[in-house]
Amino acid sequence: VIASLLAAAPDFTAPTIDYHALAPEIILAAGICMVLLVDLFVEERQRWITSTLTGMVLLAAFVPVVTLSVIGGDVRSLFDGRYVIDEFALVVKALFLLAGYVVVLLSSNEVEEGHYHQGEYYVLLLTSITGMVMMGSARDMVSIFVALEFLSIPAYMLAAWRKRDRKSNEAGVKYYLLGVFASAVMLYGMSLLYGVTGTTLLADIGPAVTLDGNIGGVEVVAVAFVLIGFAFKVSAVPFHQWAPDVYEGAPTPITAFLSVASKAAGFVALVTLVYLAFPNASDVYQPLLWVLAVLSMTVGNLLALRQTNIVRMLAYSSISQGGFILMPLAVAGAGSTAETSLKAVVVYLVIYAATNLGAFAVVIAVARKTRSGEISSYGGLFSYAPALGVLMTVFMASLAGIPPLGGWYAKFGAFKAALDAGNGWGYSIAIIGAVNAVIAAAYYITVMREIWMKPVPDGDVTPIRTPMSLQTALVITCGVTVVLGVLPDLVARYGDLADLTGAFGR
Amino acid sequence: VATLGVGIYTLTQFDYDQSEKLQFFADTKWITVIKSGYTIGLDGISLPLYFLSMVITVLVMIYSWDHVPSPGNPKAFLILMLVLQTGMAGTFIAQDLILFFVFFEVVLLPMYFMIGVWGGENRQYASLKFFLYTMFGSALMLVSFLALFYKTGAESFSIPYLIEHGIDISKNVAIWIFAGMFVGFAVKVPMFPFHTWLPDAHTQAPTQGSVILAAILLKLGTYGFVRIAIPILPQAAVKWAPVIGVLAVIGIIYGALGCLAQTDMKRLIAFSSVAHMGFVMLGISTLTSMGINAALFGMVAHGLITGMLFFLAGSVKERYHTLEIKRLSGLLQQMPKLGWIMGFCAMASLGLPGLAGFWGEFPAILSAYSPAPQLSTGLFRTLMVIAALGTVLAAAYLLWLYQRTAFGNPTAEFSGGGHAHSVGAAGHDDHHSDIHDVTRLEWMAWAPLLAAIVVFGVFPQLMFKVMDPAVTELVKVFNP
């Protein structure tokens, strides 16, 4: 059969493949197989090997990312520009791999002690990370969609990992149904786009969306549907309903994973779409994203204020943070703003990832002792676990955007982009954002207050033993949070717009 | 041991900074992407405040030696204090808006914890209120900084650069940007409608917190006006000056009346801060060299005097376990030295000539007689009259406070006779044993402040000389 197919396509030539550029993905794919095989052949007691192996695979995949960025030079474009390795792709790949590594560190004890299926857990985690890494380079509707499903489907299963827990099952089903629904909406939008423009390559869609200078009804629907599909992924209000339940029900490391890495992947896709496919459709996406951003910030914040469970609180807070990340995108079309916005989004994603993972690391560490997710269980944390107390304070303050911690620079960049636009949309969203930053501070402060000022509930002051892997995760995340706050220049230079769009020789 | 080490560290840091009185200026690239630099420098306006923040922190450290408020943990307390110190000193020397903002915000969190952890019964409410108010102000401030950045061509955040180019901004935009900064700084000062966090924060904060709050933190706001808002946006400043003036005078009268209604000593001093900062803001709003000089002097004087009053309140609280004015009486009999120091400070605070407070208040009122040419003379003369009435009220509440607490005989509760038991609670037994006069450490912490109050009162030229050239430069815009 294959022979006849090949005969039918005599002019088929295999594309030349730049193996160096694809190395991270190849290593990850090999790693997935390796973990799966190892899991088959080791005894139950030695399953911890899979965790270590996963971590090593992620670090190994990180090596080519580093070498690629050190070599620098030209943008590497594969498969006719459908798969591109540029600075933006490398930054987000590094982000996903490191975030994945931290999640593995967070998981190792949790999964081992919970008697979950360790091997499968890590295989799925790796698969999902592979999807994200692909997302960083995808510059074609098909490859974006494949990457998205690649990262989502394992995530659905991971959300339901605590099999005997009803909430976890609910989380899995809810996440699955809404996720598939979002994919369907998006796919519909994509098919319309293909129908209108006749291409799936983002860079070709860009000019084709507005051939005659106007945007027709079909194009509006297409752009809106694609964006809404990703709005589900990044849990922007009003497409956020799945987030809190899923976050609460899923195992906590997976919650951290979903709220950071999976969300970031959604934003990466949004960024590539907005900058490559829809630059001429800014009249459509700007108001849409503006509304999404404002709603996400405000609604997320107001709901977070009422939460008593820390994971739910962090879930709503991440919705509201998502609003802040959308803020620069909502004004990205206004002249010179494009570059500022892109930088703001990249920086925000990196800093937010470090801070939020750190916060979840503390949540996991504390829950090991208290077995509770209530904010009130943090009472007096400082008195019996000062290190965790201080770390949580650092993370909360960073999320609230207080200098000199990372969060302030992230927020600063977002405000800067909004004001750079210099139009009514930009000014109004900046003011709304400023008010929301204050509201957000109120609930982050609540956690700090518990840690520092409240008495210990039921007087149990036995210190918390934090396992080695969690400690490593905490050191990494806290280090990044603090260093980027003082020296934001380290990441702020990434996200060069010319690189992103220039890859197509425009 | 930790206390000692940290204390010595601060002392060395302090001496080091003192020797740097020259126009120390450093400019390093910091965040190149947003064109913000690590630019710091000192001039006549910032030097006194910078120095004040150093002195006050060291004195507070000395005071903390044996006055660590419950629940203890001096290590954390002093760490917070050092972070505070970094933020305050940094704000006064920053010559870059973003750097200024960062330092301005650095102060927030340690103060929050200081009030929240070591404060009084209502500490959580007070600290949250403090935090949210200031956070709100600074969020708006940041937005206006950014607007300023873009309106001047997105070139630099450096203050000298912006002063040069701020004049190009169209008037309407400038007025809005100024409004954002106004809210940010006014919350910190605090000016009249934004002042409600202050009494709570002061009352609930530990002594050290109150002292730093009163002596330095409030100055961050007024300093912001003088350093940033007015020089960069002079046209908008002219538009806003009457509003600032009116609010300042309302603050003076409101603060004074508020004082008269207080039953708690610390709360009374807190309201008196609102009144004093009103004088400072009145001086600033005249936009004259005299007014701003007076305001700067008033800032330092208020820092010294009110800081001292809060020290005293703290010590009284420690001895009597109450600050109810009703229950205190006859301090002069039981602790003559402390009583006299309190009298001295009350006099200084009400603006007795010859003490530092006078040189802040009097010229500020006087300068309102002839404000900058662009401003309405009639309005400011009216304000002057009302402000002068405010000084009378100030005399009234301070003397009233002093009379009630220091004169007369100690109440039975604290007189230490055999009646102590009849009061009831067993805890009251040892009240009178706590009551002792000023200790040696307290002398160490207070003497420099008292000396400074006298020295600056008798010889104000000492400070005016440093400030005047810088201020004259600043108001040149208004006197073409």
C-alpha cells in the first residue's frame, strides 16, 4: 500500500530536518518511551526511579535549548516555516521545561506516598510537557492544534488521577468536557479561517484575512472562535468555570502544573496567533481580549476574596493574573505597542510561573502536615515553620506585585504596554488594572496575616519536615522570584518582535 | 546577640552615610529595556530627610534594646527595621522614577508586618487598612509615572530628564497625571480625605513603628510632592495648588478638632500629625521658595518632635499599661524627668518660638500671605487666617493633654498605696513597680532628638542654608 502511495506521489521528497533544532522534542519523546519501559521492569518499591528519570529527561531536553540559544544566529525554520525555533520559542521552551521540572520535584513525594500509578503519571506529565514545547515552535494552525491536544489530553487524565476521590473524578470529567468543547469551537474557527484564506500557515493567514482592507463577517466569526477556544485554555472569564473545581480536585502538583504550564501554553498560542495570524484583524481581537482581560481581572479577584480554601483562592487568583497577562495583548495592535506587549507577556509568564509554582510548593509542604487546604490552617505558620512562612510571604507578596519581588516587574510591564498604546482602551484598562491590583493585594495579605499574626490552630506546633525535592523546588522558585525582581533585565530582553515575525521574511 | 550584631551593622552603615554629605551621585544602568537606571543622588532637599531617616532608625534601634514589644522575636523585628530603613533612605536618594517607586513600595510590607505582628489589640484591622490605602495610592502613582514616561517621549525615567521635558506635556494631560500622583502622595502624607488610616495605624503600631511612621514614612509623601510632582509638572501644580491648600487647611483644623476629641494619648498625637502635615502641605501649596523651605523644615521638625512624642507615649504605656488620658495624671510627681521631657515636646509641637516646631509652622503660614504670582492671593490669605487659628487649637489640645496627664496627683490606681488591691484584678498589683523614671537607654535614644529640637529651634539657618539653594532652583519656574 505504501509503495503505491509513494508511486502516486513521485515528486515527494522528505523534508530536510534540522536535528539540532528538534533535539528537545526528540529527547522528550525518547524519554517518554524510556520511562514507560523502565516502569514495566522495575519492582513496585523502586518506582521512584521513574520520577528521577523524568526529571533527568527534562533537564536533558533543556540542554539543546541552551545550546541553541548560545549559538543564536539565524532563526531556524523547519517544514516551510510551520515549525520555527526563534528566541521567543526558546524562551517559552525553557520556561516549560523548567516548570515541568519543578512540577516533577513537587510530585515525587506526593505521588509516591499516595500510591498512585507512578510510571504512568510521569509518562503523561512528560507527554503534556512535550506538547507545550511543541506549542512554543508551532507556527501553523495544524501544528498548534496538534500541540494543544498533545498537552491537553494527558492533562485531563492527570486531573482525575486520585481515582478514589470523588472531587478528583469530577475535576477530570469537567476539565475533559469543557476542554473538548473549547477545542471544538476553536477547530470550527480554524476551519473557517482555512476556508477564507486557503492556508493553514499563520504567516500567510495574516495578510489574507483582510484582502480588500475590510474584515468580513466570516473572518470576524473565525477570529473570535479561535480566540475563544484559547480563552478556555487560559481560563479567562467568562470561560473560567472549570478552573476552580478542577484545581481543587486535581492532585496539588497537577494543579500547579495546570495553573502555570498549561495556562502559559495557552498564552503562547494566543501570542503567536495574535502577532502572526491576526495582525490585520486588530479591530476584532482587541475589543474581545479587552473585555476578557477586564472581566478576568475583576471577576477573578472578587471571587478570590471570598475563598477560604487556599487552592481555590490560588485558582481564582490565577484567573485574575491571567487577566493581567491578557492586558498587553488587548492593546497589542496599536502601533508601537506590539513590541512592548510581547515583552510584557513573556516576562509576565516567566515570573508568574516561578511565583505560582513556589506558592503551590509551599501549599504542598504545609498540607503534608495539616492535611488541609483551608487558609485558616496556615495560622501561626511562622512560629513553627519560619522558613516556609517567609517563603510563602515572598510568593504572596510577589503575586501582589510588591517590589522588589518579581511580580512587580511583571505588573509593571503590563501597565507599561497598556499606557504605551496611548488610546482610551489602554488608559481605561490600566486604571482598571490598578484598582484590581489593590483588590488582589487584599487576599494575598490575608494569607500573610494567617502566617504571621494568627495563633496556631489547635496548638500543634510540631515542625514541618520538608522533603529534599520540595526544598529544591522552593529554592529554585524563590530564587527566580527574587532575582528577577531585582534584576528584571535578565528576562526583559527576550521577546523580540522582529524575531517572531521576521522569521517569515516579511 | 542578634540585636547587638544588627545594631553595630547599622551604626557602621550610618557613619558611612554621614560622611557622604557631598553631592554624591551615581548612575548605573539597571533595567535597560525600560530605560530605567539606578540613579541616585543627594541635594539640599533630600539631604536633611535622608539624614533624619538614618538618625531616627538608629535611635529606634537603641530604644529597641530593652523595649522589644511582645511577642518578642527581636531578630525578625530588627530585620524588618533594616528593610524599612533601606526603603526610606532609598526613596530619599532615588533620582529615577522607577527606582523611587520600588523603594517607596519596599517600605510597605515591613511596616505592615510591624504593625500587624507587634501592634496593639486592633492590629490586624489597622495594618490591613494601612496596607490597602497605600497600595491604592501607589498603584495610581505608578500609572501616572508611566503616563509621564510616554508623554515625554519614552526616553528616560530619570527625574532630571523629566524635569527638563515635563513642561512639554499639554496642560490637560498634565493635570490628570498630577491627579494620579496627588492621590499617591496624599495618601502617604496623609492629607485630609485620605487620612483615615493614620490614627488606626499609629495607635496600633508598636512604639518603634509609630516613631518611624510619624518621623519618616509620612515624609515620603510630602517629599514626593516637592521632588517629583511639582518640578516635573509645574503647570498642573499651579492648577492643583489651591486644592492642595484648601485640603491642607481643612487637615489642620480637622486634625486639631480631632485631637480635642481623643481619649487616647497615642491617637491624639496621631491626629496632631494630620494637623502638622497640613501646615507642611500648606507651605508646599504656596509654590514659593519660602513656603517650600518652611515645608521641608516642618517635615524635619515634625519628624523630630512627633517621633519624640511617640517615644514618650510608648514609655508611658509601658509603665502604666494604659494611654487613657483620663486614667493618667500626675506624671510630674511620679516621674519628674519624663514629665518635663513631655512638657518640652508639647511646647515644641505647638510651635513655641525657639524650638524647632516654630520654624516649620510660622513661615508656612507667613508664606501663604504672598503665594506664587499665578495663585489667587485672596484665597491663600483666607487660608492663612484659618491656619493661624489652627495653631491656637494646637496650643489648646497639647496644653490640655499635658495638663491632664502631667499635673495633679496620680490617680489612686497608680499611686501605689495599699489601695492597689481594691482595684481588683491581680495584674494591677505590680503596676506601681513598673513606674520608674527615664532609664539610661531611653536617655541615649532621646537625648539626640531633644538636642536637635533645641539646636534647630535656636539656629534654623543650619538647615535653611542647606535647603535654600535647591528650593530656589525648584521654584524658579513659578517666578519668571
